[in-house]
Amino acid sequence: MRTKLTVFFVLLAAALSVLVITSSTSASQVHLKLNEFNAELTKAGGEKLAKRNLTLYGKVKEGSIEREGVKARFVIVDGKHELTVMHSGKTLLPDTFQDGADAGVEGNYDAQQKVFTSHKVMAKCASRYEAAGKQTSSKN
């Protein structure tokens, strides 16, 4: 009886260990600038990025935003690199999301279509924050 109980607990501990390891690696979030993402894609094993949940950062390309209800299509750029983003509409686009805004997109990359599908978009309008900074510094 004691041997069976020991075997049961050893197997239970092994199963829990496997569950923790696999869930933590698949749920981990990778944060990259667009140029870093492109560099990683060109490396050996870069196709693994397509299977991960990613957050990519870049600027919204001028004139690239196309809205279709709650969905949107746009391009983010970082230097010479560009990436088309299809926003699913699961979350609303932020008020600061506009041409030239610094943006972060969270989702998955489709390597065959070379399109990033996002379920969350974060944006910061640099001109809004720069104007606020100038007002506070002129009071001093």
C-alpha cells in the first residue's frame, strides 16, 4: 500500500511539473521593437516567433490607417522596417492612436501572409506629451 501511495505522489508531482513548465513558456510575452523583430525572424529558428504571443513597438505610418467598424488595418514602421497590422477589434483603439503615434501591438505574426494580427493596441501621441512638457517648463 505504501509503495502505491509513493508512486502516486511521484507521478502527481511529475505531472504538475510538466504542466507548470509548459504553461509558463507558452504564456510568456515577448516585447520587441520592430527592427529587433525583423532581426530575430532572419536568424535560424526565427519561425518560432510566429507561434508566440508578441508585443511589437513602432510608429504608425502616415496615411496607413484604414478603419472598418471596430477593426482596423495599419502599418507600423521602425526605421526601414514596415509591418502590416490587422487589428481584430476585440479591444477598442485608444484615443491617441493616429498617424505618427508611437504604438505597441499585442498579438501573433502570420509568417506566410507576413501580417501581424493584434488583439490589443497601445498608442502614445508624442506631440501631446511634448506640448504638455513645454507648458510646465515655461512656468519655471
